[in-house]
Amino acid sequence: MNLAHEFARSLGMTVQECREHYDDACIDFAGDLHEHLKAKGVKPRMAFFNNTGDPRWRYHCAVQVGDHIHDLWEPDEAVPFAMYCTRLMPEFVDYPAEQTA
């Protein structure tokens, strides 16, 4: 199960409608999903992927729960982190929301 798709449906939208609603703004969607999951007692992480080799998504943000990535722009199932990184091939992954001042 992809929690990003479940969240889209909970908003009364199809996955495609939700993608269009967020206008490919992955960080906005991931932030909303992150807050939604936290409110339900889940411990999500916002993962920022630096994709210098990808002209379409130089940077991408998705929600990680445990060892799986839940991404609105992925198919129906959550993707294991290692597999996601193999496909996306980021230079690095950052979790800035977890940094302390």
C-alpha cells in the first residue's frame, strides 16, 4: 500500500487529480502527507533527494515510513528505500526536518 495514494483518496481525489492539484509540487504534497501521518500516530520522515542527473526532477521530496518511500508519483505500492534510490539515483538524501538548531 502506498500511503501517499491513500491520502490522495482521503482528500476525495484520484491519484491523478491529486497530482494535478499539487501541480507537481512534491514538497507541498509530502509536507501535507507528513503532517497527516503524524496526526495519526505514524512516524514519517521527509526525505529530500538530490538528483543532479535528472533534468525533470533535480530535487524530489517524498515521505519515508520505516524502510519504504510513499510517493504520490509512484505506482500503487510503497517502494523499499534501497530500490527507490536505485531507480532515482540521487547524489544524496537529506532529512532536514530532523535537524536541530
